[in-house]
Amino acid sequence: MISLDDAVTARLEIHGLKFEILVDPELADKMRHGDENVAIEDVVATFYVYENASHGDKSSEEDLEKIFKTTIFEEIAKQIILKGEIHLTTEQRHHLMEEKRRRVIAFIASNTVNPQNGLPHPVTRIELALKEVRVNFDPFKSVDELVKETIRILRPILPIRLEERRIAVKFPMDFAARAFGAISIAAYVTMEKNEWQNDGSWICVVKIPAGMQGEFFNLANHVAKGDAQIKILE
């Protein structure tokens, strides 16, 4: 659990009511982007939902039940983190933006090449190119989204090609619907083909950045509980 001194407010406003919790901004950001290893008890500073956290005014059980259909803190807190706004201090915002910038540069250096010679761009060259263009490293966007935006902005001044993998996956009937939902919304996945089979299974062919191969395998195996059939096409 984060200390109160380091926590920020996550707020959700709905039907004229405000609901606030106190959270670790970095862990809350990871939870917002699907990190299932982050536990809610590590994200929050207290186990209370407030109507005004700065005043210590707690939300009534009637309001919680009315809006969230539950009074269980963990369920409500997740909804506030995923659907609400996280209010950062200037220092916290700068720290998160710099962390996203560092991760984007590392990803580009590891997963792209100069199409003119087939060689990767050094980190220093990428950093110099970034100084010439304006990239907003939004602290609340995923690294996948920021990588796509950054590459698009860099291309006019830096010849760059993203190394990609094409992968085919078959999910058994019991996990097909869940897999379709999870893979369809993954920011780094481009769906080239998908087919529902007569036995209820689902087959897809996707294109992903080469550096996201491990993450995609983890996603596929997670939703199918290790029962996905995966084949790298190229």
C-alpha cells in the first residue's frame, strides 16, 4: 500500500456524483493498461471511497450501491481507476512522461531498422531525431500507442521501418469468445484475418511488432489457459 504522502486522487464523476480514491499513479497507470500483476491493495493508499478525498468526506453506501451496484471497495476502486481521471502533481506527471519516453525509445531501438541499410538506429540517433520533432508522451497512453505515434512523427526525418511478425493462432471453443475480445482491443495487434470454425473454435492471423512477440504469446496463453495453438508465419 502506498503512503498518503505519495498518493494522488483518482476521480470518477457520474450522474452528478463524485467518487474519489487515493492511488499510486504509476501502479494505477499499469492497471489502466491491463497489467494483471498489479493488485488493488498495492495501488491504493486507503480502503475508502470518498466524495471529497481532500476533506476526508466518505461516499455513502447508498450512493455506492446506486452507481456501482456494490459496496465492495476492490470492485469500485477498479472501476474508478479504469474509467476515471487520475490527477497528478507536476513532478509526478513529468516523471511518468519521462518514463514513457524512455520506454518508447528503447522499443524503437530494439524493434525498428533503417530500411536503407537494414540496420537498427542507435539510441542516440533516435534521441536526436526526437529533439527535432514534437512528440507528446502522454503519461496516460500505453507504450504501444505512443510507439505508433512516435514512429509516424519521426518518419519524415528518420528513415524507419518497424520489424514485424505474422502469427496464426487457434483458440478452442471454450476460450474463443474471450480470446476474440482480448486480441481485438490489444493496441499493438493488427488483425489480418479471423475465422470462426464449425466446432466453435476461433482462428486469427495477426501482425505485431517483433518485440511484442513474447507479450502476445503471454496474452494468447493467458486467455486460453495454455491451450492456444500458435504458429509464427514469418
